[in-house]
Amino acid sequence: MTLDDIVAKVTDPYDRQARLYPALLCLLPLLALLALLYAPNVSALKGVVTLAVSCGGLFLMTNICREMGKRLEDRLYREWGGKPTTQLLRHRDGSIDSVTKRRYHAFLAAKINVAFPDTEQEKSDPAKADEAYQSGARWLLDHTRPDGGKKFDLLFRDNVTYGFRRNALGARPVGIVIAIACLVWVLAKEHVLFAGGKIVDWSMFGQLSPPAIASLAVSGMMLLVWVFFFTKTSLRTCAFSFAETLLRTCDTL
């Protein structure tokens, strides 16, 4: 069973891109190491992978990745000061101009049959105001997400991007550990580390085999990606982009 065969088994576009891909990125250094350095024994590995997939391994991977992302999401919402859609709907937030915001408020208030607070009401009871904003955002999600990307293609793509980065950031510690472990394993196997009574034998770097170099490159690249790309800052950018796109559907629904 090839990697393409495994990915093809997850037919839902959102599950595949936002949940499966982050999990596979975590495993990428390990998969590269096994394929490049242990190719003669790959047949046994394929048998194990096929068995794992048949026993629900993919479903487990996507669920673990989603769980990590959701747990992180709750913490980040508290750090950010609330859900992005809630923040954008607040009178005190200036990301959306007041004219457009009033239009969104009027539309959502009519849909959920609850009057949205004005500026003074929001200031006097911000928690109650946030409840109205969250209810409006939930209504929008319920009436756009089932579309599956047919009508609200941009919204669907923003949602996939956000889900991918959220779940990847949630799985980030696992990805970092696997990447570092693969780096150490390859260097030890090639007698660069912990060989000949030395912690590091610098002279062995010049004798690294091409497969070892390729494996180190994959692990090193993924380590950099986990550390510098999948960050709270990049996720926040995606989150607010998705929130703005979601609110714009008020003008098309």
C-alpha cells in the first residue's frame, strides 16, 4: 500500500487536508528514514501499515490530530480575548468598519431572533453581548458549512487552511520530537554521534551516505517548519481571515 493509497482512503476533503495531512507531516521524517535507510525491510513495514489502516489507523490518526488541535484552540481563544468572529462583531473592535458591522448585526439579529447590543449595552455587559455574537456566528456556520465548498468555496478553503494549521500546531510537539529523534538516529547510525568514545565525531560528516543526507535533510526541514511556520501568530492570521470570510456571507445568504 502506497502513501497515495492511504491518503485516498480519506475521501472527505476537510478530513484529508485539515486532519490527516498534519498527522502525516509528523510522521514524514520517520517515513523518509525508513524508506531511505531500511529499504530492504520496507515490505514488512508495508504489511504493518496495511494492517493498521485496515484496523482503523487512519481514523485514529485524524481523531488524535483533531483532538490536539481543539484543545489548543480553546486555550488560544482565551489568550486572544475570545473567538475571532466574536471579536470582529464587537463594537469596540475596529477591524471591520462600523457601517458594515451594523449590517452584519442587523442580519444576524433577524436570523437568531435576538436583538444585538448597542455600544453602551456591550460596554455594560460584555459577556451577554458576546453570547449574542457567538450565537450569530454559530448560525452562520450551520448555514454555510454543509455546503461543502460548492457555493462558499472561499469560505471552505479558508476553513481548511485554518483547520490544517490549528491541528498542525496542536501536533507540533509530537512533530518536533519525531524530527529530532530521526536526526539523532541517523547520525548515530552513521557513527557521527556516540561512536568511538566521542559524543560527536566531526570527521564522519564527510562520509555520510546519500540516503543518510537525504533523511537528515527531510528531518531538518520539518524541524524548521514545526518551529518557525506552525506558530500561534500564523494560526491567528488564518483564524481571523476565516472569521472575516464567514461574516461576509451575511451579504450573500
